[in-house]
Amino acid sequence: MPKVKPQKSPPPPATRRGELRRAALLDAAREIFLEHGYANASIDEVVQRVGGSKATVYQYFGSKEGLFGEMIAAQCQQLLDSAEFPGRGSAPGADVEQVLLQFARRVVQLFLAPGRIAMHRAMIAEADRFPELAERFYEAGPKRGLALLAGYLSDQHEAGVLDCPRADWSAVQFMNLVRTYPMFRALHGMPPMPEGESLDEFLQYSVRLFLNGCRRSQS
């Protein structure tokens, strides 16, 4: 199978007009890649939706692979910007259960949005052929998100609230608890929870289970 070679990102547009053009191309690329998949998408169709020329796409992104990679990175950044990671304005020890529960609700809501599920399917479908893009997806999204969550958990550990000396591993376990089951179902075309089961109750249970494993004893 062909492997994507690492590519240097072209320089960003130098003008506001160029920035708007680049953003429009990314929006069109997202729609087309998610509609048709990477293999069946074409730069010609992206240009048809936005206008302009293929030369502009190559100027801003270098190649079809570069366009796909930048689209994934942009989607990951939007996800991170919207996630409201715990710790922003929260003092160590301030109702950790509620902070983590609100974070879990927000993360799952974002990951289960139809566009996000389609993006994950597209990334999974192309991971074998384009491992560099899969790595870029991980670096731009999950890795950064885990680092932010680990920072909050580390603060709670240092404050004596939680017992999680490996905050990085704790962040992974937390995300696995709250996200893996509903997202697995959604990726396979099923509702996030079985009929009659409450997603919010599942998240509350998952947060309590996590804290039961790492909350520091008060005795």
C-alpha cells in the first residue's frame, strides 16, 4: 500500500482575503471528504464548490493529502476549542466530580455529533493507506486533549484531592470510561446507548467509578 511521505506545510496566506479563501476550501473539503471518503474525493470538486482554481489549492495545501491533513487538523482544533477542558477557572479540589461530569458530558456531546462521527470513520478508513495522516490526527486532537485533561488531574493530585501520580495514564482511563462505549456504538451506526438506557446516567456512573479508583482517602 502507498505511504504518505511527510510534507512540509505551505506557508499560511499573507492576506485576510487569502485566509478567507483557505477557510472556504477547508469547509468544502470537509463536506466532500466526509460525503465521498478520501479515495473518491477530488480537488476538482472542492474547487467547483468554492470557485477559483486548483492552483490555489496546491498553493495553500500542497496536495490532496495536504488538504485532507489540514482539514483533519482544523476539525481537531475546533473540537479542542469547544471542549471546555476542566481546570479553566476551577480551583484544585472544587467539586471534582461535578467538574469531571460536565467535562464528560461536553466531550461525549462533541464526539457524537454527526460530523465528528463521519470524520472518525473517514480517518479510520484511510489510516492504513495514509499512516502519516492518522498520526497527524492523533497529534492534533486526542494527544492534545489528553494532555490538557492530565494537567487538571495532576493539579488535583498535587492538591491532595486525587491519588493519581500518573496523571497521563489516568486521563487515558477517564476518556476510555466515558467515551469508548457510546462512541463505538455510534461508529457502527447504532444509537449511543441501547434503548431504554440513559447516556447521562452512564456518564455519571463512569465518573463515580473513576473517582472511586483515584480519590484520596479522607481518613
